[in-house]
Amino acid sequence: MEESDLEGLRQILDKREALQLSEFAVRSGAGVRRRKEKRLEADYRQNFAVDVDRILHSLAYTRYIDKTQVFYLIENDHITHRMLHVQLVSKVARTIGRFLGLNEDLIEAIAIGHDIGHPPFGHDGESCLSELCGQAGIGEFHHNVQSVHFLEHVERKGQGWNLCLQTLDGILCHDGEVHDQRIAPRRGKTFADHEREMAQKKSGEPVSLLPMTVEGCVVRFADTVSYIGRDIEDAIRLDLIERNELPTESVKYLGETNGNIVYNLVTDIIHHSLDSDCIAFSPAVSAALKELKAFNYHRIYKNPVIKKNLSTIKRLYQLLFERFVDDIRHQRRNSPVYANFIDGMAEAYLSAHQPEEIARDFISGMTDQYFLRQAPEGLSPEAPLA
């Protein structure tokens, strides 16, 4: 097939988008990259479809398979891992996007890339690493910032994937822990705006991050929809809570099983976001969800049973961080940070990052089990639950 024929295939898809997508959706032709790539000009894939493929084929995406979500060091194969979580976010968000007439490729790219930067042991690991980064003077650690950093500056041995601004922005602004009844996109951002938001988030100063696209807003809501009921099912499976303990008002509007919770939240979003430039819950459903989030926070996420090994995890983070920083400074070529990270890395990456930043990138990219294999003998924690 000739190059012109392949380009013609993309034009057919572009015309289809023009006919089928909502006036509020982002057209694939609007995708903006930092660098032009001549070969993409003749590619039959549209911009955001290219982003999906690049994220799917990234090494960081592969490592989702052994990164835990909420419950870590659990000997139970039915507990949610991060790979499943991002797939659920993608599915929920694309379902919403389909009914709202949005760009499903952009939605999928944001969804599957949004947790790439999560370190081992979920949000507890994130807190440990953030404290170390702050002490080292390289800014706070936030997994959404790190996700963008990985995709732009670490993947492909420091060359990055050259993803579209809209994709990177959606990943940076995906925070599903922030509770909003309604959000509207902050349109018209540039790469300069994106860099400024990244720096503000790392600095720790208050910053309100809103996606530049409706698609990004959908993924942000879908993140919450995907984890809230799933975490409840996992907690019930681990005997941390009982179903009859769920808040009455939340059950009234959302149901008491993950399936009902997801269905009712998605249905409510669709009904209250149709033909609109924003994504919204109804006031009643939003209030029920907020109450359920508070329940999960106190009864699940802060449950002392699953925090049993937190002090050990924190100590291991400090030991590994200090060890790898020292190995880099003294150029110990037999260190894992060289063999499994630095060797072959682009000079542009190495010259732009100090030892503490390289150690941060190496550790945050680890799976839970790889992290534990780096631990000194006798310090590996035991599973608190089965």
C-alpha cells in the first residue's frame, strides 16, 4: 500500500470524527506534540491512537502487573493490582465517553497512562518517597507528575515517547481523590502551561489542576468510579469490613456492591453531562459518593491492619534511596541502578538529572517484588493478610 493510501485512511477516520463526535470533543487532528515526527505524517493511525500504542508498549506499562493498588503484601490473587485498576478506569471512561460523543482514543491514552509513575506499595510508598525527595531538595514526589516524567523523559532510555500535550495534561490532572461534583476543562493550555503546573505540583504549593479537555475530565471521574467500589469488595474479601456497615445514604443512591456502584455512578454522570462542556454528578449522588469516600478512608485506607508493615517499608525506602544515591555518586558499576537503569541511558537524561533524581526514577519504576529483592537480608516484611 502506498504512503498516500495510508494517509487517506487517516483522513477517512478524521472525517468520521467530524460527523460523529460532540462539539465539545477533541478532534485527533488537534493533538500537539513537542517534536514533529515525519513518519507520523503518513501514519494511518490518528494522533491519540498513536499515544495509546506507545504507552501500551512502554516498559513502565508492563510493570503495572506487579504494582499493588491499596493492599500490598497480600497473599490473595483476587485483590486488585494496578494493572487491573488502569484497565477498569479505561473501560469506565470509554463507556462514558461513547455516550457523550467524546474522543475514546484520547480517553484510553490518559486512562492507561495515568498511574505509570506510581511507586511500589501504593500511596504508602508514594508518601515514603515524597518525604525522601523533599529532604533531598528535589521537590515533593507525586505519582501523577512522575507518570508524565516517565513518559516524557525516562522511557526509551531517556528519549521519551513524544506524546500529545492533551494526553500528558490528562495524566497530570487525573487526581480521582479530589472530590468534585462538577468540573469543566481549562482549555487552551500550552506546553509552557503544562511545565508550570508540573513545577507547582512538585514544589508543594497549592495548585488546582484541571484537565484541558472534557476527555481528561471524564478520566478523572472514572478514576474514582473504578476504585471506590472495588476497594470495598477487596476489603470485604479480606474481612476488614462487612457489607452491612456501608453508609445508609450511600447505599440508597449507589447500591452496596461494586457492580451497582459503578453502574449507578456511570449512569448519573452520563445523564448530567450530556450536551455539556463539563462532567458532573447530580447533587444527591455526589453527596452519597463523598460519604462513601470518607467511609473508605477511615475504615479501609487508614485501617491499622494493613499498615502493619508501614514502618518497615519506610525504612527500606530510606535504605534503598541512600544506597542508590551513594552508588551513583561513586559510580559503582556493579550496582543494580547501573545494570537495570543507567546503562544505555541517553546523555540528555543523565546530564539533566542529579543522583537523587535518578534514584527517585529508578525506585519509583520498581515493581513491589523487585523492590523487596533489593532489600537487605532479614528486612523483608511479612504478609499481614491472606
